[in-house]
Amino acid sequence: LNGCGVDGAALEVANYLRSKGFDVKFIGNAPEWNYSSTLIVSRVKDTAMASRVASALKTQKMTLIINNNTLYDVTVFIGSDYKERIQ
């Protein structure tokens, strides 16, 4: 989810993650655009997939927030640092 407000940021990160073999199911905007750092959120108790995404995006900013949506294992909130995450 685009959390930095830069046009096309979500698509750029999604394409990068897809090139690394991840299945990106949804691209959109976060509720707010004030993320200075990219944040990886594990939506399931097993954080292995979130850890893989965090590693691919070269960040250690990861947290666990379980919700009732079983479609997504991970949500990525894209921060204004996203360019350095996808190099």
C-alpha cells in the first residue's frame, strides 16, 4: 500500500517484489501518506513470509498485526524510503 503519496510507488514496489518471486495480490493506497519508512506487517502468526518480504526490501521494520482477512499473509506499507528498498 502506498503510504508515502508518491504517484506510482505501490506499482514500483509490487513489480520489484514480483521480480523476486512474490505473489502481489493488491496494489492501492494506505489510509495515510505519512510513512517515512517502509513497514512490513505480518497478518498471520507465522512471520516467515513477512521476514522474506522484509529481507527482499532490505528492511528490519516488521510487525505482527493479525486480522481476519485470510487472503493476505503480509501487508507492505510503502514509505518515502522505498527507492532505496528496491535497488
